[in-house]
Amino acid sequence: MNNGAADGALTDSHPTDPRPTDPRAADFVRLKRLHAQAVRDSVALVRRIRPDDLDRPTPCAAWTLADLLAHMTAQHHGFAAAARGDGRDPAHWAVRPLGPDPVAAYGTAAEQVIAAFASVDHPDRACHLPEFTTARTFPARRAIGFHLIDYVVHSWDVARTLGLDHDPGPELLRAALPIARAVPDDDSRLAPGSAFRPGLPVDDTAGELDHILALLGRSPSWRAPGHSAGPAAPHDA
């Protein structure tokens, strides 16, 4: 994700130290749990990729599945570095060519970013996110929210590319929708390599996932050429 600033929708903004009875501490624990679920959902889907799938088109304009997988892997490395306090180094965010076993490499990177954010002990700990801006840092709760919304959407991207449906589950969707609403819909979405395109209209009666997708420039009706929707991929509860 390389667009504006969306606030973590599960916490308030008071800079008090979280204590065991502080609601912000409980919210932060929940946010990290849901983040881990979103990332592991993506791992379950990526494990279904076969080598001859990598050239398939994706809902991300001009990206093949190989391009998308390289981007997703790089973002795990970058956000893991941010969580560890080393996010200002742009080398951590570099998109690299896929190696001989991109599925295994992706799984390793996913577990690294989950572990890195799990180790963050305060929602306001500063994270450097140079893909957003080098002028300031972001509190950890917002960095986790950025990464969470990326992987709710990118999991759907992978699923649809493979001709699958994807159901993140109601708790994750409820958490993700306000984050998606807070992502600025500005000219940054038109930049080359932007993970999100300008928002699309969606019917008010649509479900939460469809609203999230449309807010972030995805058509919920997108299907890979030659594929109709298949069974929903499993997700971690």
C-alpha cells in the first residue's frame, strides 16, 4: 500500500500509556490479532498458486500475479522493518524478482511481519514508512492498519486471479471497512505502481467486502479471464 494516511479504526488517539485495564491496550491486541489473520489468509491463498499461474492478469491494473506476489512480499519485508524500527531504509521496501520458490519465500516473509508487529508493545510507537512520507513517522497502530487493509484486498486479488471466492470473515471485515474509508482517494492513486486505484461507486446494499474493494479501486465483479468464481478459500479464525 502506498497511498495517504488511514487511521487505525480500532483505537482512539489519546497518547496515554496502555495499561492492562486500558481499552486502548485491548484494542491494540485485537488489531494485531486481526492483522495476523489477514496476512495468514493471504498465505493460504498464495499456497494455491502454481508456476503456470504467475502470468495471469490480476485485478491490479497492469500487474500479473508474479508482479503482485513480488509486491506483496516486498511489503512484508518493509513493514517488518518498520515494526523493528528500521523502516527508514528504502532497501527494505525494494521489490525484487521472484526466486525459485516464491510461495515459500512469501510464507516466510508473512510470518516475519506478523512476528515483528506482535513484538510492538505500544500503539503509539513510531514507525518509519518511507513509501508514504519521509517527513514524519506513523504510530504503530496506523502502520498495522495500513498493512491489514492491504492484505484484506490483496487476498481478494489473489483469490480472484485464481478463480476463487474469498471470505475474510465478519470480524476482520468490520475492522477493515473504516480503515478503507479513511484511505485518501487522491492523485497518489494514479501514480505508477500504486496498489490502489481511484475509488469506484458501489450500491449501498452491497456487503462490507464489496464496499472495501470499491473504496480501494477494485470492481467486486472482476473475474480472471476464463474463470468463474470457485469455492471460497479457507481463512484463519
